[in-house]
Amino acid sequence: MIRKAVIPAAGLGTRFLPATKSMPKEMLPIIDKPIIQFVVEEAITSGIEDIIIITGRGKRAIEDYFDTSPELETHLLQNEKYELLREVKDLSSLADIHYIRQKEPRGLGDAVLKAEKHVGDEPFAVLLGDDIIKAEIPCIKQLTNLFAKYNRTIIAVEEVSKEKISDYGIIKGKEIGESTYLVEDIIEKPSLEEAPSSMGTVGRYVLTPEIFDCIKETPPGKGDEIQLTDAIRMLIEEAGVYGYAFDGKRYDAGDKAGYVKAIIDFALERADLKDDVRRYLEGLV
Ligand code: UTP
């Protein structure tokens, strides 16, 4: 049973500069919902209620977002905007959210390590806001279901195109069941020649607590950052790691084109927007 989720959100978001100079990348909206809310909701609908968000300098907006907002609530009430009032109030009661600061963005591995005390000696989920995943069964739930079978670290993987291989952690794996791989190696951002396959890790993991010691032993890697991928590589020998090619559609919201695609697809699904947006897109092509 996975009870806790860690959502690292302390990165600098350089790919979205200048917007992210003074606002967290995780608060960029997909229409009217910030990316991080999709991630928090995925954890909650997967049955996880204890959420740890790793934040850093300039990330106050995330804490304010999930907090109560008395002035706004009074304003909405006075103006009889009851539907919006309900939405705003729901946000502050979504889950039990804790915040831990990463003083410097030293890498995703380091960010996850900051949650060690809160997580303790139990398996936990990690969800990155860079990936928004639309799926019938939430992606992290698919991983926790598989965890129940193997009791080992499970990482979500997806086929990535040749041009994108050097942006991902790439696994070498043996297919041992439907969509399930026993991971034999994993390399962070390999060149096309180095890549052992085209299966890339995406931002969903169920990790066993041995990962914390592995991170502590992991030296800075690509980009001089402490890479979670490098720590997972250590875990392969120590405890075993499985990859799972999840069911669902993933949007790489940390990438500009992926972000735009997510906005278009979500708009085309909304009753209040779809006709207008579809007409507009049809007019363009
Ligand atoms: P990314 O490398 O995609 O995020 O890390 P980034 O560094 O913010 O973005 P770019 O590449 O500069 O545009 C994936 C996730 O890990 C978090 C980020 O906030 C993001 O959600 N992260 C990364 C941390 O929490 N701490 C870090 O030191 C690095």
C-alpha cells in the first residue's frame, strides 16, 4: 500500500524563462488549472493522501494555491459566484499537503532525498509536474498496482523518438510480461549511440526506501546535478527495478511544444471551449 507521494517542484524551470523568472513552472496553467494541480489530483485519485511537495526559493505561489484564501472566498460569496467559490474552497481541502524546501536545485535525486524524514522506511510515489498523463486508470495507480505484485521499485516508461532519446533516462530491460520490463540498466540522457533502447523514463515512480541511501552515494552526474536516474541504477543491483509501459496519453508539459499540445487537447475536451477552439483550428489549417 503506497500512502505517500513526493512531488519535486524546486527546479529553476529554465526552459520556460522568462515566465519562470518570478513564477514557478509548476503553476503554469493548462487553461485555468495549474500543472501541479493535475499531479496532485492524480495522486489523490490513486488513493494517496499524504503529499510532500519539494519547493525552493520563489515557489511561494504553490503553497498559497493550496491554502485557504479568505478575502477571495468572501468576494466570491458576496458576488454570488458559488461554483467558483466551491472550486476555490475544494483546493484547500484536497489532501494533506506538506512542504519541504530544497535550498539549492542540486538535481532531482537531491530533491527526492529531502523527503527522507517524512517518508521514513516505506515505499512511496514520486510524480513530476513535467508530465501530465491522461489515463483511465491514473498512471501512478497503474504503478502502485504493479508494486503490489512485485514489491520492488517500478518506473513508468514510454517509447521515445530518436530525436528525443538524449533528453530522457533510457532503460535496458527484459520484457517479462505484458508491458512489464525487468530493468537491467538505465542511463541518464544518453547519446543515440549509447542508448540501450528507445524506452525512456517518464515522471512517475514508485520507489522503495533503499533509494535514499543510493542517492546519498550518487555523485553529481549530467549537468552537475544529483540525478535520480543514477541512484535508480544503483538500486537495480541492490533491490531490483521494474519498468512499466503504462496505458495513457502523456504530455511533456516541461517542453514548450508539449505544453501547447496539452492546452489544445484539454480545450477540445471541454464543453465550454471545444466548439470555439475546433472552429478556430479548422480555420487555420
Ligand atoms: P527538470 O530538470 O525538468 O526541471 O526537473 P527544471 O530544472 O525546473 O526545468 P528546466 O529543465 O530548467 O526547464 C524535473 C522536476 O524535478 C524538479 C523540477 O521542479 C521538476 O518538477 N527538480 C529538479 C527539483 O525539485 N529540484 C532540482 O534540483 C531539480
